[in-house]
Amino acid sequence: MVAGELFAGLSAFKSMYDSAKALKDINDAAIRNGAVIELQEKILAARQAQTALLDRVGELEREVAGLKAWNAEKERYELREVSPDVLAYTPKKDMAQGEPFHMLCANCYQCGEKSILQATQELRMRRRVHHCLRCKAEYEMAYVPRPDAPLVGGAAKRRSSRRRRHPRTPIAVS
């Protein structure tokens, strides 16, 4: 698309050059004035094409800068199982940069957006509900491991390894 606009701009300049060359041979004032007006119109069209190209280049440069920034930000996160059957992106241990522990919505992350999951007061079957404010997804989490927890599968193992309390049986004294 940009190359086509560039060639159109170059052909407009070639046309202007040809018109200017023809002007030097024109003796009649009316014909010369008409040719000058035509040349001015071509110059204006070429300037508009140049401005459109510069705007498009600026757009593309901003888009590239945004993609580079997102790629750098993505390197700070890793996919973890934050609760049984719930995946989210969390900061890598060595890349927290002083931020508090947080989780990113996996769906938004895949779309190139950083959306922090927000805990609510709502409980469903003893699981805390977390919302993604961007895509409106809901995650029910029984236990959210902190950064020192092992990766994928660690939450389920830790939960099953907890000791259960059993009622004490009284000891009979004889």
C-alpha cells in the first residue's frame, strides 16, 4: 500500500516536471496561465500525497513501538496454574520490579493486553471469584499461590498435602 502511494507521488512529480518544461516554450499568456494553474494543482496534489504518506509512516512507527513495548512486558510474565484448573499469567520471580503480586487474565494476555484480575467478595462453592475488567471473564480460585510456589500443578499438590484435622478420641482411664 505504501509503495503504491510512493509511486503515485513520484509520477505526480514527473508530470509536474514535464508541465514546467512545456511552460518555457509557451508564448501565449492565457495558455501559459492555464498551464501554471494546472502545475499548481499538481503540486498541491503531490503535497497532499506526501502528507498522507508521512502520516501513514508515523502510524506504522507507533504501532511497531507499541509491539516492541508489549514484547518486553510479556517477557516479565509466565503462565501458571494459580488454582486447580485456573491458568493466569503472573510475574516471574526475578522480574517483579517491586510490584505487588498480581495475576493477568490469560485471554487478554493472548490478545496483547495487560488486564489484572481483581478479587471480589463473592464466593462460589468456597472459591473466591476474580474478575477481568477488560473481557469480563470470571475465575473461581480456591487458593492463589504466591511467587515462591512451584509452577503448574503446584497448587493442586499443596492443597492435597494439607493435614486434615480429626476429632480426638478420649482416652479411657481404668
